[in-house]
Amino acid sequence: MQFQAGFAAEEITVYVKKQTEGCGDESRWSKVEEIEAEDDHEVQSFPLSVDDATTALKIVFNETTDFYGRVIIYQLQVWGNELGER
């Protein structure tokens, strides 16, 4: 992830979407990691430990370096392993 310096997230929470057993397409968000980022322009990496397969990530910027809460992201890459059909 790469932020614009001065408009970076300081505290980030990452959630994964987990499918729940039962009827319908019910799912819930499960917290994976709480991350502290640096307020600079360099690309930052945050390894995540996700045990189960997921189809979605939710990234929440809890605290930012900007007084008004603005965050500017120049680059966001999510790397993982693709699972085949079951």
C-alpha cells in the first residue's frame, strides 16, 4: 500500500468475509489484523494471516494523519493464492 505523505492511515483494521453455514448467502466479517502504518510516501507491506479462503477483504482506516480524516492511496495491491474449483 502506498499513501500520500500527510494523508496516510495510521491505524488500519483488516477483515475477511467468511461464509456461514446454513441457508442463503449469509456471511460475516471476521477481523484478521490490526496494522500500524507509517506516514510517508514509500510502499508499505503488511503480511496477513488468513486461514480460510475468502472472496472479499474490508480495510478500515481507524485513524489518519490528516486532521479531517482524509486518506489518499496511490497504490494498493493484494497478493494471495488462488484456489481452484472444489
